Amino acid sequence: MTVYRRLARSKKGMSTIFGGLFFVIIILMGFNVMLWGFIQYDAYNHVITSMSQRDQQAVSENLVPVNATYPSGGPLNVIVNNLGGSSVSIAVIYVWNTNTTGQCRPTPCIFNPPPQLSTYFTPGNIPAGAVNFVIHVHGITVNDGNSYRISLATTRGRLFSLYYPWRFNSLIINGGGNGSFVTNIGPLAIFFNFKDFNYTQGSTGACSGAPGYGSCTAFCMPSANSIFTIRVANTDINNNVTLLPQTAMKLELYGSNAPGQNVLAFIMDPGSVNPSTNFAYSLANPYNLQHAGVNGELPASFATVKFGAGSEGTAGSVGFPSKTGNFLTFIGIYYLFNGQAQGETIPFMDFDNAQTAGNPQCLS
């Protein structure tokens, strides 16, 4: 008790205690402010990370239109490939009539997922890697002679468009010999059929591409210096596409890893004709594919692209190795789209260069 009385009477002792308590309170307040700042900064980083992840997922969405059909009695079938790395959910489908009269104009017809009573679409979730995925659009009749633009709006805010009637009919979908086999990559449609994947050889005569002669189908061809041609179309409705000099074909001979048995063929000037008349490719005279119009692709949306140079930005032709046989072919297409450089890979196609005069082995 004596100590307590002395401490109570000592102003100096009390001031020291209160000063110490005040200092501790200040430290705790500063710690709390600092902790609050860390929590807010962490929450901010979490939001930024989530937004970046959502943006990346949105950018990675890659729905490629394949076809739009309307069988007898309906419904409208929209066929797409999901070439992106994640599943895609369709939120709304818009259908515009591009003609001056008729339904779905001047404002579009809008279709939502069920439980809509009469105008709806099913299914709406497209898994990653899905090929020839069919979306059924109910409540509209489109076989009335009009042209329609169909836009698929995803839950991530992307918009993918195609047309009915669809201009590019696939052999896979139609199962007939009158269609074209088309591979779609981004805004480009690449045609692989007996009329659009061709070659030229020599300087004159058959298959030379010289005046009076055309090119020949490349799926079965003689083994000689060649220039390949592929037909390409721009299906985007808003932006032009300019092919870049890095675009090339890689020809891999089956069953051979020996040096010199595999071949690179870079893009060449549009004026190139055959191994005797060819020019290096540059952006001074590029393949510039105009965007499609409201009723589909225009003549300027198409191009016949030449390949043959052994290195980027040079002239030349494809020289085959000493061995003949089947070549597994990859194509890397680089292009400018909406002001950005992009690249896409066409997985493969196959052709045989074993054909010789009087002995077309690849047809036997």
C-alpha cells in the first residue's frame, strides 16, 4: 500500500504510464492503418487478377462458324467449332435480315436460352475442342429467300457472326462432292479441295500456269520444282486481313528424319506463276483480303496464295528431296487483323509427290 500511495502521489510516475499507454495506442493505430492498407491493396490485386483472367478467357474464346442450315421443318441450325482453350456459353443470339423487307429488320430478332416459350435456342454451352457443334434456334423460319446475319453473343462479351445461307459448304457437313472442304482459323477460311490446293511446274505446258495453261491439283503430283497455291477468304465483317511474310508451309516426309528430307516453302508475291517466273513477297505488294459485306464475302475477300520460297522474303520454288512419298503438311499463317499481328496454324493436310510419267503411283 505504501508503494501504491507513493505512486499515486507521484505526478512523474503517472505521466510516464500515460505516456507509455499513449505511445502504445499510437503504434496500434499505425499498425491498424498499415494492416488496412495491406488488405485494401490485396483486394485491389485480387480484382485486377480476376479482371485480367476474365479478359484472357474472353480473348481466348475462338468460335469458328462452320455452317448454317435450315432443314425441312426447321429449326435453324448454327454449326460452330470451339478452337479456344475453354468452354463458351452463349448468352444471346441475334438474327438480322440483311434485305430491305421481311422479318428481323430494322431491329434484329433476339433469342435467349430456355425457358422462352417460342423463340429460344438450345444448347448454349459449347465445350472446349467441340467440332461441328450444333446450336438449334427455335421460333424463326429463314428459308424465305432472304439473307440473314447471325451473331452469337457470349457471356464474356464476345460476338461471333456468320450468315444464312452460309457461303462455305463443308464436305463434312453436307457429305457431297459439290461442296468445299474449308478449315476456318480466326477470320480466315482456307480451302482444301481438288480445285483450290494446286501446284505449278516448269515454264510452259501443262500445269505451268503460263498463258494458255492452268495449275493442277497438288494432292497427287510429279516430284519436281514446284509452286503451291491455296485459296483463302476473309470471313470477318469488319476488318481487312493482310498476310505477313512469315507465312509458310512445312512439308514433312513420312518415315524420314534425315536432313534435307523436309521442306519449307514461304509465301510469295501474288504475281508469281511457276518455278521460272516468281517474285519475293513483301508488304509493298501484299495479299490484302477485304472484309465481307453484309450479304457475305466479296470477290476482294478471296485470294489465291502462292508458296515456294526457301526462306522469308525471297523468290524461288519448292525443291523436293531425293525420296518421294507422302508429305504431311503444316501451314503457319501470320497476318495483320484489326491492327494486330496474329498467327494461326493449320494442323495438317497430306499430298503425294510419287507420281511419274506413265506410273501415277499415288493413284494406284
